[in-house]
Amino acid sequence: MTLPLKNEKLLILDGIGGVPLGREIHRACEALGVAASYRDGAEFPKIPLYGLRSAWTKAVNRGASDSFFHLPRLARKAVERAIRREAPAVVLVIGFVYKFIDPAFLLALKRELGFSLVLFDTDSCNLYSKRREFVFFIENELPIYDRILSFSRVTTGFFRDTRGLDATYFPFGASPIDMPVPSGQAHDVLFVGSSDLRRIFLLEHIRDHVSVFGNRWQRNYPLISPGLKRRITDRAVWGEQLHQHFADAKIVLNITRTPFYAAETGISLRIFEALAAGAFLLTDYCDEVAELFTPGVELEMFRSSSELVDKMRFYLENPEARAAVARRGHERFLREFTWERRAAQLLVQLGLRPAGVAAQSEQVGASPGGA
């Protein structure tokens, strides 16, 4: 059930400003004529002496029961002033707020000022392996929201069916990418992402063909073969650098992180970015991805290390087949998954519409692949 449609302002509070998702949603909403503003949580002033106070808080609570303790880093007054100044009808949180501000404080502001509070859950799966932090997030943050939109069908069902929360499945989108000219530094297979045990095991099977970019790889070097180490650049890449690597890649590889894969969930932002760039995408099998895109037609999928090797070899040796899949995937992306198209559906979920535009039907708000 969507919130009542109204012609008022949207404020986006971004808890994961290191990735462009929140800013892209903001631009798409503005392009649709919605009064929208954007604030990156990391850009608010921190509380004085945050580092010392955080260390002291952790030390004091280290031996206390089985709870999770985190000192929110932002100055409350700065956040409160920003929200009062914007006077939004809806505050959309991207990712989470508990690392930045006490959820109870945001709830008190919501009750006083009367705005709707909605979460776009983008990161809860990253907490699966952090039990105490995940419990804290579920019990202390999720209940403050009027509704939750989640990138994961599995997480949506968990929030709704076991916690009684108003949760809706809402996959990602992406902004179209104008691909740069290839630099001449070609990658047979490009993988961009942080280190993870499952990723290491799979990449070892294609180490003579893959180029790896991302962080936290060096800390796992004792687990990695010399051959794969030579293919790794331990540095995160975003924006124009990422787009250049897409342009230089024959195959863009996506490998789901271990906790996501174990829960049979995870439609990562990388999938939409690769299709936005018109790249050929090879990703591990997930029902959620197969519901949105047709394997072998708009992207390609593998279920095992041996299938990864076989499909990599086939598509490297058959550039015409590779180009056809990439083209169809890009066409599907442009039809349904640009942020401007997804934002039109998002606004219905938020109960907002551009000024002067008639209310849209509930069908417009349905997420691709079903609710």
C-alpha cells in the first residue's frame, strides 16, 4: 500500500554517500519536477572529539551483555536545523541512519514536524554476518519508518513476514552511462568489488584472464595465489575511472558476496551499472536477477566455478554473441531501469508527485519483477 499522494517536498538523507545512488535518485526526482533536496550524512558536522568519545563509549560497553553499541557521529542540532529548514513532506533515508544519528532522535523529529519517514534499504544484507549489529538495526532503526523499500526480495519478506513491517520490494536502477572511448588497455574479464572469500575462490579459476579492482584485497593476500595477486589493483574505483574500465572490458563479472549468496538474495548495483554502460555482464545465478532479466538474452549467468570458466571461454571466443547479449541488456535497461523511470515509481511509493501532475495509478508504483 502506497502513501497518500501529495504535492510536497522530498528530502533525501544519504547514509551511503560513497556510492552515487542517492545523488542519482535526487537528480531523477528533480528531472521529474519534484521539489527535492539532498544531504549526504557524511557532510554534516560531527560531534566534538568524536574519535575520543567513540573509543571511550566502546571501551565502557565492551563487557556489557551481548548488545551492539555505536556512538552516532553527527551533531544533532545540525541535522535538526537542516530538516526544519527544508520542511519536507517525506524524508527518504538511503541505507541507514544509526551510524550518523540516533534513530530515536529522528523519530522524535518526525512526530514533531509531521513528515513521513521512508527507508530505501540498500545495505541490510551487509549486516547478515554481524549478528549484534543486525539485531540492533532491526530493533532500533527499522521501527521508526512508516515504510521500507528494499532492494532484496528475501529481505523484504523477512521484514514483512517476521517483523510485521510495511516493506516493499524495490530493485535498484542506474543512470545511463556515456561510455568513453576504449583506452587500449583491454580486460578479458573485469571484476570490481571488495575482497570476499567466495570471490577469491571463484576468481582463482579465471586468474589468467581477470583484472580485479577494489579494496581490502591485500589483507587477504595469504589466501590468494601469486598469479591472482598480479591481477589485483587494491583500490576502489568509481565514476569516470569505473566507466573507463567498463569500456575496456570484454566481460564485466559480478560475484555476489558470501552473506548475500548464502541467503539466496542480492541484486547488486553493479548489475544495473554494467547494463547502463552497455557492457556484457556475467553474474552468478540468483532467482531475483533471473526474475528481472532473461539469462542468455540480456545478460549471462553461472551456477558454479566450472560454468563460470565455460561461459567466460565461450563469450571471449564469440564476440558477436557477446555483443548481441550486451545490446539487448542495454535496451532492456533503457526501457525499464533508468533512475528517471524508477524514480517515477519511487515517487508513488513515497506518496509524492510533481506539482500539477495528476495522481498516478497504483500500477505505476509496482516494482519490476513483482512486489
